[in-house]
Amino acid sequence: MVLKFGSGLKETFMKIAHMGKVDKEAVETIVRDVQRVLLQSDVNVALVSELSARIRKHMLEDKPPAGMTLRELFLKSLYDELVGLLGKEKAAMQLKRQRILLIGLFGSGKTTTAAKLGRWFKVRGLSVGLVACDVHRPAAQDQLRQLGQKLGIPVYSDGMGAEGIAKAALSAKEDVLIFDSAGRDALDGELANELKAMAKTIKPDETLLVMPADMGQDARRQSEEFSRLVGITGLIVTKMDGTAKGGGVLASASVTSAKVRFIGVGEKVEDFEEYDPNRFFSRLVGYGDIEGLLEKAKEAGFDEAKAKEVLEGEFTLEDFIEQTKAMKKMGSLSKVAEMIPGMGAMRLPAGQLEVQQEKMERWQHIISSMTKAERKDPELINAPRVKRIAKGSGTAEHDVREMLKYYKNVKKIVKVTKGGKAFRRGPLAKLAKQMGLKM
């Protein structure tokens, strides 16, 4: 899993941070650790060898710039090299009127990805239409219709055959048209001819190859084959949450002409994000991703003015329930925690965040059972009121008391950290600044 890829590298970075001295022996130890993690993640042997040589050169020949220790140079050099291995820079998707053709082999997740991509454009203010051109896989069109209905996105499927459906949809008025296509177990002649015909009809602005993370090193060969066929402009990597080869597919894709645009990090439609190698790797090793966190918060509908009040200490139970509802839309707590600087490096007990998420569900019912006065001033809640609230919410009295205790602790933390300013000082902030990360 990408989790193992990330946890292995995270441990390596922590090992460097706690080194007593950085000498040739220490460098070799870290290089071996990195090699093991990358090879286990199916990264190409030649790429691993080249990266190892560059790290040795940086550490044994380069001198730290003014104001940077040898340990910090080691961290920065390793960080930069690994980011480079995974893609160097972001290949941004343009927010404009366009036609997008999704292609790929059978089982790559094209249909679900079409819906995820549609949602991504929709939350950014563009109208979207999905075009169901997979006429070979049973229920593919029904699946896309169901996803479109859930997202409030129209799905076009009128016409005879894939090319006919594509042609009929071209008159649609939406800003962005996303064309789903059929796949095969391998790139055969039938699939090649169908994709060529569709591309000729659609004249897509973007042709995105969808490939699963378990493709590993084969990603390069596949992308080159499809590129020769229809000229792909970018890649979407799916199933990044459940394969040991996640690092391999990203590393392999990074050396192709078409760069990774998006990654799928879960089964839900919101588990989809633009691929930024720097931000992705920052999360992976525990340095967080503030920009990604803010993007998710915006998508989830967090009220910026209210958030500012909360960070300044005006934090009532009404705010608490509204923020927890919005947080649910951001995805699982474990994914959100990865984006918070420092949180990703913490070794939390297995399942702790999942348990916390279940508690938050109960807490919403508890707060909903309170009076407006109680939500504004929790100090009013005495023993009889606790009993009434527990009965009204279908929970136990100790659940009500636990929620109140948690709320008070969160309010205290917000006050002490002064709206998160405490996270922007100290060694972590200094290192992040040197790496060009925002905290």
C-alpha cells in the first residue's frame, strides 16, 4: 500500500532528524533504507540506483549553505530527490471550456474516474456533462448514470455505438464534456480502432489515460503505447489507497512525456485530487499539506468568516457541530490528519482516528438534542440536563460528558495555539520553509 511506501520513508526522515552526526556511514545507512523502501514499492532498479548516486554526491561533496546544518542539508537533499523521482512539478488542469476523453484498459476505474473528474470541475464552478461511450461492459452506462444523478451531473448516452454516442453529445451546452470509453484486458486492434474513431469524432482538448496504481513499473510502457495510438496529454492514477506499487507507478510515469494530472485516493467521489509531487510527498512523510487542506475545506463548504472567529477563540457548540458536519465532507479523519503539519509524523494507535470519527457521529446527535441556549453556553448543562440530552439523542450519559470534555479541550487548544500560529514556528516550520512548503 502507499501507506507502507509513506511509512517507510517517514521513518527514514525521522531517523535523519535524530542523527547524532552525519558522516559517510550514516549516509550509507539512509541510502540503504531508501533503496529498500523504493524497491519494495516497485520503483525501477535503474531509477533507484541513479537516485542513490545523487544523494551520495550531495552529502559527500556539497557544503551546506549559510544557515543550514549538515543534517538539514541531508533532509532537504533527500526530500528534493524523492520529489523529483515522483514527478518534479505539478501539471495543472486548466479550468476552461473543453472536451476530455478518458481511455485505459479494463478494470482501471475509468467510469468512476469520469464521475470524480466531473465533480472536480463542478465544485470549481464549471458546468459538466458525462458521456457514456462504454458500450461493451455490461452496466457501465447505468453505473455512470447513477453516479451522475448522485452528483447532479447530466449523463449523455443516446446514439448507436461508442462513436455515435460521442457525436450526439457534442451538441451539449455544458462547459466540460467528459467522455468515458471502453477498455480491454490488453491494447488490441479492436480497442485501438474504436479509440482512434472516437478521438477523430470528439477532437478532445485532453486525452487522459487512466491506470491503476498496481500497474507499477508497467505504467511507462502502457502510457507510451496509448500515446502512440491517440496522443495522450496526461495520466490519472487510480487505487492509490490499496497497492504496494503506488510509488512504482508514479516514478515510472514521471519519466514519460505525459505527466500525472490526478490521483484517486479512495472509493468515494471526493477521494480524488490534483497530483502535485511536492505536496503529495510532503503529506507522505508527515510534513503536511496546508494548501490541500484549505482546498478540501473550501470544497466542503467551511465558512471562512466563521472559521476566523473560531480560530480567534469564539468557539461555541453550534460552531462545533457545523464544523464537524463540514469535516465529514472532507473525507476520513486519517486523510485530513495527513494534511496537518506534524500530525502525519505522529504514531497514533491503529484505528484511533476511525474510532474518533464514530464518536463525532454520536456527538452530532447529542448537540442536536440540546436547546439553543445550551449550545451557546455549555456551562448551563448540569446533571439533569445531561440525562435529558442523553435520552433525547439515544446515547449514554457518559457519551454526553465525553463530548463536553472534548469540546472544552479543543477550545483550549485553539486558544493556546492562537489559531494555528504555533505550528508556523520552530524547527518544523524552518525546515518546511527551506523546502518551499507553506505552513
